[in-house]
Amino acid sequence: MARKTERTHQQGDESRRRILDATLEIAAERGYDGTSVALVTERTGLPASSIYWHFGNKDGLIAAVLEHSYRDWRRHAPDWDGDAPPERRGEALQDLLREVGQAFVDKPEFWRLGLMLALGRHPKEPAARTRFLQVRAESLERVAGWWTRVLPPDALAQAPDIPRILALLNVATTDGFFLASRAGGNWDFVQLLSLFAVGLDAAATYLVERAPAGDAPSPGPTPKPHRSAPDSSATEAAGSRMRILSAAAEIAAERGYEGTSIARVCKRSGLPVSSLYWHFKDKDELLAAVVEHSFEQWSATQATWEPAPDPAGRAAGLRATLTRSLGSLATAPDFLRIGHLLALEQREAEPTARVLFLDVRHRVLRSMAGWFTANLDTDLTDHAPDLPLQLAMLLMAFSDGLFIAEQVGDDWELDTYVEVIVEVIQAVIANARTNRTG
């Protein structure tokens, strides 16, 4: 009897693992809303009753999947519980960030699912999203603890918020790099994380040196404008097409590609299915139009990357451009939210909306790289021709990561992070100059 009971337990454990693995695959492809018990039963060959017996419902299943993938990821993630003497701080940071990059290459499932959950907006928050935010907060505390141990105590006595400023930029930027890894493109993450380590270490020195004067910036919340609710009369006047686009944008920002159905769009817009199909051939064409329209709205909030009049004006120009660009993250997020959700999902047939979003990312990246090319010394770019694009990639990772921070409710003060990011960029440029003359 004992042997039979043991065999039953083994079978139960095996079926549980099969369900978790299959659900993780489906969630990576389709997101939370696109993952159904029916799809899991189809992929595992197990009855729905087995899924409900182990996990209760879909919400419990996705929460268990996130926990399962997190435990796997933690075995490959860096250990931020150590410390380093001042002379080895930069080297230790290089090692830790290298491990971060390797972890999201080797075990991307947890990060992908977690960020999809973070970006989604549901009327009732899924248990898995709550757990991801808890894990992220714990990670932030561990990274802040590392900075506390490696920075001078006397400086922290004057400015105790420095570790959290650095930790949040650290976590946000690695989030940004992970988003970039899902969006394609020729990004050398080993090199970029190494450059980020150089810049972040220099930014830490900058904050510490400011601390005795009592002027180290605070990471507290900055007043950010909130987008007002759409004017229903204006929406009506814009016609049925705009009502459909607005409804589809809201749903796509909440639920991603898979969760945006024709039925949901028609219900929210208050228009019949025939009206939707009059304007759009199918769901794919509708969501491509949503991305295009939301990009037009988002781009209107962005600063143009105009060349600085002289090298001395580079930092000031970068500061002004970042202030406007990063300041818009709270007020025009639909384009970024929808686009990142599309980029994170892995579908066999790539939606047109995803292609459009990635094309826009590429054009923005090239625009930023062009700004650096125009504002860096020619002899420096001759020696390091990849530097302008690398700096642009760093800026895009900062922006995308702070967008995630905004979505999950992290407090970050705009002026502080603009200043720190400018210091990071300046340090990377200075490091390139040192390498040129060395």
C-alpha cells in the first residue's frame, strides 16, 4: 500500500511539473489573457480536472508558474549579498552585471512573464502580478543593500537615499536591457552591461562627492502630470473609427495582443461588429492602426534630438532632452505599454503591430545615435565608431526601464535620474577617451 501511495505521489508531482512547464510556454507566447486552461489541457494531454485539482483556477496556475520560474531564475541570478572594498567596487559591479546579463539569456522565462504581468492592467490584479512586484521589491532591496555596504558610511550619513537611487537605476536598466533582448536588433549585452557598470560606478562617486554639501538628490516622488480621461464628446465627434481605435488601445494596453478581441473592442466602443470591419480588415490591421495612432500621440510629447552648438553644451542639451522625454513616461504610456507587450509575446506569426513598433524603436535609436555622432569629437568616434550607437542603446534601456518603474509604482524623482543618467553617459564617454589615449 505504501508503495502504491508513493507511486501516486510521484505521478501527481510529474503531472504538476508538466502543467507548469506547458503553462509557462503558453504564457510566454500569449501573455496572461491568452493563457487558458483549455490550451494547457491540449498541450499536456491532461484533463482540466487535474489542473483544477493542483491549482484551483487559472489565477492560481499562473501564480504557481511565476513562482516556479522565479526559483529556477534565482539559481542563475547574481548574489547581491556580498560586498567589495572601495578599490574593487567597479570590478565587483562589472561581475554582478555580467551575471545579470547571463541570467536573462539563460533563463528568460521569469523575467518575460513578470514584465508582461507588470505591464498589464486588469480590473482585479492577478496573484502572479502581486508576487512579481514583491520579488522585484525584494531584488531592489538586495541591490540597495549592496550599495550601502560598498559606499562610504560618512557619505551615507549625509545622504542615506543614495543606495536606493543607484539600486533603482540598476534594476530599471536591466529591465530595459531585457526588453531590448526581446525586441531583436544587434545589441551586444555583454559590452553594454560593462559600459553601464563603468557609468554607474562613476555616478555613485558623483553622488557621494555631493553628499557632504548636503545636496545629494532625493529619490522621492516627483509630481508627474496624469493623463486626463478622454473627453467623450470629442471622441464622439472624431467618428466611429476613433472610437474603435480608442477602445482597442485601452484593451491592448490592459491585456496585450491575445486579450484584445473584436468582441471586447465592440463592447467598449459601443459599436457593432459591422462598423469595426468596415474600418479594419481584421484584428491584426486594427492593432497595427492602434500602434501607429498611439505613436503619433507619444511622439508629440518627445523632444527632438537637435545637435548641441558646441561640445560644452552636450551635457546641457542631453539634460534638457531627457527631462522632456523621461517626463512624458507618466503621461503618454499607451504606445510603450502596447509595444512592449507585443515585443514580449512570442508568436509564430508576427503581428503587423509588433513589426511597426520595432520599426519605430529602430528609428528612435538611430536618431539618438545620430545626436551623439554629431556631438562627439570626430577623433573619438573614429577610434570608437560604435560608441554613438552604444550610448543610444544605454539611453533607450534607461528610458524603457524607468517606464517599467513607472508602471509598477516605483518612486523616482525626474530631475535626480536625469542628472544621474547624464553622469553615466559622461563617464562612458570619458572611459572611451581614456581607452583611446591608453
